[in-house]
Amino acid sequence: MTNLTNSAMARDVYMRIICIPLLGVFLPLVSGIFTYRLYSISSIVLINFYFIGTSYLIWTGCNWIHSTLRSGLSPFQSLLKRILTVCIATALYGFCIGCLSALGWNQLSSEIFNWNSVLSFILACTVTVIVFTLLYEILFLGKEREQDNQKVDQLSKEKSQATLYALQNEMDPHFLFNALNTLNHLILTEPDTAHSFNNKLAQVYKYFLSNKNTELISLANELNFIEDYYYLLQLRYGSKLQLEIKLNNSSNENITIPPCSLQILLENAIKHNSFSDDDPLLILVTVGDRHIKVVNKKKPKPHLIESTHIGLNNLRSRYKLLFNRDIIISPGKENFTVNLPVIR
């Protein structure tokens, strides 16, 4: 009964209020553990309260066992094994409480001890526990399926949004506009550099187009793309922008990354920070064993740009969708840091 919604929790409370007293009356009635005609009405009421207490212990204990086992059992275990485990555990608990309650009643009652009625009471407790456990399992599985469907729908929506963003933003239009202006200027002033610039721009645009439907790409390919992308940025910003990439000593060949992940983070740093020749913007990319860390100094622009966080949210959704892992965004006082999980 874990992960219940508020309405489900309310229904569970109502079931407790109704079922616990009913079981407290039902169990001794069907087992015949005490003889009604031997007691006054007031005594019968007190006796029923005693067995309602037994019912309460059975209900709450089984509820705790059910919740504990549900959270502890592996979701990869077979459904039959999970149900059998829960049923056996709760049945043993119901059997023990039934025995203790019967022994307690034997001490309180003036009736002659009757093994048949005692065993009937214990059996009734055990069978009742099994029946209610199975009912709870059916309800739980129904709720679990509903939640799984909701998760699938949510992930589908996020994937659709991420795909839409990727298609709509294959190339930052401002970057492309500035790149073409830069190319036009270089053709007139530095033809040799213009030729190199044109080749790099073609490589960058080819990377965007060829990987728009690709979920993962090797880190080596992403870094090669970033070198081409950075070359174009440097021709525009010159020494105002600096990029440093540090690789760990171990092999990075088997590391994969969603395409354009690093480009999104570079673009984000350039968009939200001011920089100049005297005070350049340094972006540091460090590839570690567990994370790829991208850090830049925080130098907010005088006129703050209202951030939509589309790029970062898109990146977060892609990692959640592909790996069920989160990127770590740390907007500190001096540095803005993003940690991308290493996927091997």
C-alpha cells in the first residue's frame, strides 16, 4: 500500500474504520471461541472489544508487513514470487496473533478450554489475513499499473517535447546569422581564413543534421564537434572567449553522450554572461570517471536576459528519458556548474 494517492489513502482509512470492527465480531462468531448465551450484553460488548483489538493488531501488522516487503522486494522478481512472499509473511503473522489472542482469551474466560474452537479461531485469523492480502495485492497491482501508465505517458510527452525542441533548434538562428555575416566579412578581407571558416561551418551544420534523430553519440565525436564549434565562436569573439577541455587518464572511447549536450552548455554560458578582451569568459570542460563537468565563471550581463531554461530543461529531460538519471545543476555565487552523468 505504498505510493497511494490522497484519495486511495482516504479509502484505506474508511476500510479500517469499517473492516476492523466487523472482523472483531466475525472472527469469534465463526470460530465459536466463546458462547454468547453464557454472557450478558455488557460482557458481550467487552468481549467484542477484546477481539476488535485482535483485529486491529492483525490489520495494522499486516499493513506494515505489506508495505515493508513491497518496498524491499526487487521489481524484477516474478509476480507470483512476490505475491507468495507477502502472503506467507502475513499469514504467519496472522497465525501468531491468532494464537496469542486465543491464549489470552483462555486466561480471561471462565469457559472450559476447547481446542476445536481455539484452532478454528486461529484458522479463521490466518485465512482472513490471506484473503485480505490477496485483495490488497489486486488493488495494489491495479494502482501500480495505473501509475506505470501515467509514467509512460509523461515520458512520452517529455520525449515529444525534447524531439520538438531538437527539430526546432537544430541550429541556433542567431548563431547561424552571425556565422554567415562573419563568413561574408572574411571573404572580403581574409579569403584563406574564409575557406577554413566555411569548412568548419559545414562540419558543424552536418553534425546537427546527421544527429538530429540520434539518441547517443561517442564522447570523442562530441568533442570533435565542439572543436569545430569553438573555432567558429573564436573567429567572432576572439580572445574574449576561452575553452579548456581536460580528459581523465582512463579511456574515454566507451563514453557516450546525447548529441549537442556540450554545445547547449557552451551556448548557455555565452548567452547569460558578459565578457571582454580584458575579462574573458573561461569555460572549463572536465571529463571524470563519473561526471562530465562544465564550469564557467558567473559574470551576469548588465541587462539581465529572462531565461526560459529551454536548453537545460531539454538536456535534463533527455538524460532522464534515456538513462533515468539527473544532470546536476549548481548555480553557485562565483561559478555556474553542470555535471552530466558519464554513460559507458
